Amino acid sequence: MPSETFDIVILGAGSGGYACALRAAQLGLTVALVEKDKLGGTCLHRGCIPTKAMLHSAEVADAARGGAAYGVNSSLESIDLAGVHRYKDGVVGRLYKGLQGLVKSATAITFVEGEGRLSSPTTVTVGDRELVGKHIVLASGSYARTLPGVQIGGRVMTSDEALTLEDVPARTIVLGGGVIGVEFASVLRSFGSEVTIVEALDRLVAAEEPAVSKQLERAFRKRKITTKLGARVASVSQSDDTVTLTLESGDTLEAELLLVAVGRGPRTEGLGYEEAGLTLDRGFVTTDERLRTGVGTVRAVGDIVPGPQLAHRGFAHGIFVAEDIAGLDPTPIDDTLIPKVTYCDPEIASVGLSEEQARAKHGDAVTTYEFNLGGNGKSQILGTAGFVKLVRSGPDGPVVGVHMVGARMGEQIGEAQLIVSWEALPEEVAALIHAHPTQNEALGEAHLALAGKPLHAHA
Ligand code: NAD
């Protein structure tokens, strides 16, 4: 078998893999980037980008439907799902083309199409090609999980299949009230489906602040999205026309579509990882903070490494590993400083520690402040409810967590992450002038209040 040698061989060309390849090439390293499907991976083709495009279509639908509240005589005639897909696929297509151009123009990168397998700690085999690397970076990503006894097919889908839905189902059951669950519930409700979310825990988006979950649940109630919390599935069956979900309580739910959104599993099976000496923990690749696997030549990045499964974490991991291999001594990625945005309506955005995590770390001295969007002019113009919650480590300490909910609040995550990552004091942020009238002002006002000088709020 002919073998080719590179500085780095990367298995998987999603966010983590291609970011690593591009950065390594900039640093003068040669790279083989192996992909069995499409450059760009889940984020570009089945995740972040297409789903957010659908959420934008949903927002347009809601605007058309709700025009009268703003003195605009509009109504929603219908949803043309084929048109939604054309728009969404157009966005994905343009980004895909741009990314292909970037990778092509990086002459140090050899893009290898095909299914790769780690055949030794220094080799990835793709068909009859043997790619030998001084370093191997595993970036094989994740897949949509299902539950035992819940077979994907027909009317039972994961987010993968739901991206090409041909008709808006009259009724939808969303199994799992995490990030994917609430985003799809939001889209399908805006498109006119009657949506019920079934969640095993006692709140939606359980990784967020409890107050954020409450606000989302309230907003979803207003949107007539039904939520069944603390509900566990006993069985699922389907006929030609409907799918029936039976809960452990004995209650049954019937719908035209069941969307399973119970988490994503690491794609590590059958790729030769364990045979090459790697340790797997429930399928995830365990690493140290420099993303080393314990097998000297092999690193892992992105969704296969335990932690938040987010594209921007993958990018950061990929860049980190390329720089570390090149000897730049970059700072390891801190998962608690990774910003999170959930794009349902209303949006959720957070960074840093929750109040509970802050109390566990900093004790009872932790203080918090919640600024209600009722006092924010732009949010009132948009007609949205929500809040900005700040978590401070102590009376003289920095802000260690920012938690936001409300329409479009995802766009506020940029300043929030600078505040938390740069360990800003409320007084420092309060001294910065926030433009009026913006939703960004809500962040400024929250810090003014925490610094003891509230403007459009009580202390
Ligand atoms: P998740 O972990 O966010 O949520 C899964 C939910 O399913 C949890 O609330 C869990 O309690 C529930 N669940 C599990 N088993 C259940 C059962 N038997 N019955 C009822 N409920 C059950 O996972 P997800 O929503 O599938 O998302 C997967 C990953 O993709 C997440 O890590 C997420 O961060 C990422 N993602 C991020 C974004 C974004 O950043 N906007 C968007 C989509 C996905």
C-alpha cells in the first residue's frame, strides 16, 4: 500500500477538523484532511447553519402573522416548505463553496475524500491510501442519538431527517427539551404545527439557569407549545398516518411527527480508536487539557471530547491543537468561558457560571442581579419579554456569569463573553456607554444596577 506522509493527518472535516487544518497550514505544516461526507460536517450541512436558516424563516412567518400588533395589515397565507428548503440550501451552498475555496487555496492541505480509519497511532487508512502523520487529530464528530426501543424511520425522525420535511405536520411531539428540542419546537410552532415537548427532567433547557428555563416555559405557553416535564417514554409505535407515544405514566400522545432530540453521541465506534490504544469513556475520547489522548501522537477535538458539543468549541479546539503542535504554546480552552446561544423564540444566551456553580465555587458572598427587559426600550419596541441576569463572585469581585433570555438576545453574547472572560467588575462595565435604544443597553443597565447606580430599574 503506498503511503504518504504529513505533519498532521486529521480524521473528520467538520468544525474541529477543518479549523485545525486551516490553522496548521497557516503555520507552515502539511496536512491531510480526511472526510467521508462533506467538508464542513454537521454544523454546515445538518446542524447550526440549516437549522438557524429555518429559525429565520420561522421568524418571518411570525412577523407576517403578527403584523397587526404593529399597525401593519399582514397575514400568513401558508408555509411553502420547499421554498424554506431552497432558501436554507442556498445559504448552506454559498458557505460550502466558500469553505471549499479556502481549503483548496491552502496548498499545504491535501483533502482526502473517503472513510478513514485509525490503523495505527500514526496512520489513517482511507481505501487503498495510507496517510502517515507525525501527529493525528481525531475530529470525527457526533451523531443524533435515539432511545432504546425508539427506531428512527417513517414518522420518527431526528434533526437530520427533519431538515428535509416535506409537509408541516399538523401535530408534532418533540422528545427532549434540550437545545435541539426547543429550537425545532419553536420552528414547527411558527410554521403552524401543534407542538408538545416531552422532557424527562423537571425543566426545559436544563443546562441553563433555572430562571431562564422558567421564562422560556412561560413564553412557550404563550405560544401554545405544550410542555410535559418529568415525563418518561414507555413506548413508541407508528402507523401510516400517526405516531403514538406512551409515557410511563400511562398517558398517550398522538401526532403526525415524533422528533427525537435526546442528545448527540460521539462518533468513535469502529474507527480503530481503541485498537490504537485510546481510552474511551462511554464512547467519548478522554484527553488532558491540551487535548492529548494519552497516545503520544494522537489528539482529539470537538464533539468526541467530553464537554459542550458546540461548533465554536470545535473551531477553538482545532486552532488550539494546530498551534500547540506548531510549538506556539497556546492557552488551553476553558469550557466555562464558551458562550452558548439557543435560537428558539425567545432566544437564550449565556456564558460563565450559573448562580449555583458560582456559589459552589465562591461561597455565599456571590451576588446576582436580574434586569428585566421591561425596562429596555428596544425590547419593548420588539415586544419581547425576558431578562439579563448577572452573577458576581462577591461584593468586590468580577462578573462570573451572564444569562440572558428574550427575542434576539443571542446577539448580546459578544459583550457578555468579553465581560466574563476579562473578569470585568460591574463598575468597569457601568462606566462604558451603551447605545440607546438597543437591546445591548440591557447589559449596560444590569451592570449599572449591580454597581449600585441603576437607571431604568430599581436597585
Ligand atoms: P441536549 O443534551 O441539549 O438535550 C437533550 C434533552 O433530552 C435533555 O433535556 C434530556 O433530559 C432529554 N432526554 C433524554 N432522554 C430522555 C427521555 N428518555 N425522555 C425525555 N427526555 C429525554 O441534547 P440535544 O438537544 O439533542 O442537542 C445535542 C447537542 O447539540 C447539545 O450538546 C447541544 O449543545 C448541541 N446543539 C447546540 C445548538 C446551539 O448551540 N444553538 C443547537 C443544536 C444542538
